Amino acid sequence: MTICRTKAALTDLVNEWHRAGLTVALVPTMGYLHEGHASLMRIARKNADRVVVSVFVNPTQFGPNEDYAQYPRDEAHDFALLEREGVDAVLAPEPIEMYGEDATVSLTESELSKVMCGAFRPIHFAGVLTVCLKLINIARADVAVFGQKDAQQLASLRRMVRDLDVPVRIIGAPLIRESDGLALSSRNTYLSSDERTRALVLHEALDEAQAAYESGETDAAKVVAQIKARVAAVPGTRTDYVVAVDADSLRPVTKLRPNTLLALAVHVGKTRLIDNHIL
């Protein structure tokens, strides 16, 4: 595995691969890697000749009172996992390498990024879209793989690629859960043992909503209210949002149907968790 600390080093490497007729898949991550990330790498391997993973905690997607400084980091662990998964190259730059000292251009999106998490984290998706476009360009990626857990991010990136004619294929990968149903997330490490047990309510509420839908319930407002009530019954939780939206446009639906995204963001103690399910 080649470790690249600069953008130029990675671009030079992938240009060599392209000259040899090889295709490149990119898996952008913020590190502190887990099995969910590994599943993205395996999908990338099936869809390209070479796999590049970025390990970069992107400062531009964190608000001033968010957890950029505290976000978990463990480069030695990450590199060991990448080696295990047979990744061909990793880009692990410092922020100054990614943005320089005077960057003034960033991407904005006017619809998908304004709802759900975007309503609570107003600068988040501008940072996400900007860094992902930079990474796609640096890696000269033919394919980029993102997890369904960040459903709003995935929808926004697909819209970015469509609207800006970015020559990359976006692959959405299934959400990966731990054995008890908790969605895998680097932020799970913030949870105490008791909070982790409480956090299971996110998945349980979504499962119950799926069961209601399978039993014939199609009223989106009723199912959203059911999810909210289920979460509220667990002490130490606070809900930012629960929505039923079209999985592609993120526009609200009144009647549940296939491809409806049920998504929620919940604070468990001081930790903000997201989860979702597509009917």
C-alpha cells in the first residue's frame, strides 16, 4: 500500500494507473475506520482495478461548536485495516495540504442540503461536497463509494455529480450495523455503556416503522409520530428530526411507498447519532 501525504503524490500514482488502462475507485473517509468502512472498500474492489482510500478529518464540514478537535483519530489502526483490506493507496494529508492558506472557493447546494441535518448543521454539506469533489479530482476516480448510513450526504453527492457533470460513478453501499442493530459510526465511541444501550432505540424505532408499513400503514405522518414517540420514551434522548422523504429528492412524502427514506437524528446524552431505513 502506498501512503500519500500530498495531493500530487496520489495524482501522479493514479495517472500511472490510468495510463496502464486501470480503473480507480475512491472511498473517502474521516478515519477511525471500522467494519462499515471496510465494507465500502470491498465494494470498491469489485468495481475497479485499484482502490484509493482517503483518511482526512475535514475541518470545513464542522461548525464552530462541533467536535472537530475531539473527533476520534487512530492512524496506526487505520493503516493496519487498510493493509488488511488490500487497499492500493491511501491519501492522508494535513488540512494545509488540502486547502492551502487562502482557499476562497467552495460548493453550495440549495435544496437537498438544507433539510434534515442541514437544518441543524448549516455549513456541513458545503464542506462535504467541496472536499468530496476535491478528493474525486485528486484521485482521478472512475468510481466513488459512499455508505447509505449518511443518506443525505449520498443524495447530495449524486445531485452534485449530476448537476456539475462530474465524470465519476457514485455507488451507494448498504448501511452496516453491529450485531445488536446499532448503526456503525466512529462517534459510537463517545457513548457510555448505558448510552449505547439507549441508542438502540433508533434502530428499533425504524424496525417498528417498517413493520407498520408491512401491515398496511401508509400514512407518513402517523409513522413519523410513532418513531418520535418511541424515541421519546427512552430517557436521556433528544430528537433533532424524524422525516419520511423520497430517498432521491429528500422531499417529504405524505404516503409511504417503496423508496421512502425514514431518517432520524437523535442526541443520546451528548452524542448526536443518525440512522435511516429505506422502505
